[in-house]
Amino acid sequence: QVQLVESGGGLVQPGGSLGLSCAASGSIFSIPAMGWYRQAPGKQRELVAITNPGGTVYADPVKGRFTISRDNAKNTVYLQMNSLKPEDTAVYYCNAVQVKGPLRNTYWGQGTQVTVSS
């Protein structure tokens, strides 16, 4: 089992910045990809950004504003969010995909609230 714990959410004004962290623990081997998703009230959970050995993928609404990074030594993935907009308001979830031979497991954190408002 893998446990993911997010931190860094909060309230910020439009145009402000916020940084999120996600620390992985447990059976943390063979995790090629980690990322961030978000879910606003009444909406489906959507991709924000993913990082893997091949590079990074960003959703169109956050390109140029958000940056994902990963520290393998600390088993931590980060999301730096700049120029925040009210439409960025959502619960942000950390995600990890683990591969063990033929098995593929997906893990989620508990989520952290990000609110962008004046």
C-alpha cells in the first residue's frame, strides 16, 4: 500500500500564488508517475499535471501558470501555482501510479482545498 498526504492548500486572492506538496510513504517502489488532479463542487475530477520519466503533461487551463516537480529522494511531488484565478478553486488531489510486474495500482491522497477569491 502507498499513502499520499497533501499539504499547502488555503485561501488566496486572484493573481496570487500557492504551493502544494504531496509526500508518499509505504510501499513506495516502482512509482513511475505522480501527478495532481482537482475537483470543483458539482464537477468531475480533472487532470491538472502529471510528471513521469518521459516528461510532464499539463492541462490547458493551467499551462504557463502551474509547475509540477518531483523530488525522488524525498518521495514528494510539488505543484507551484501562480497567477491563480477563481476558476482554479477546487479540492486538489495527489495521484500516484505503481507498477509491479503485471499489476498496476493507482493511489489518491485525501485532498487539500484551494480557494481563490477576493
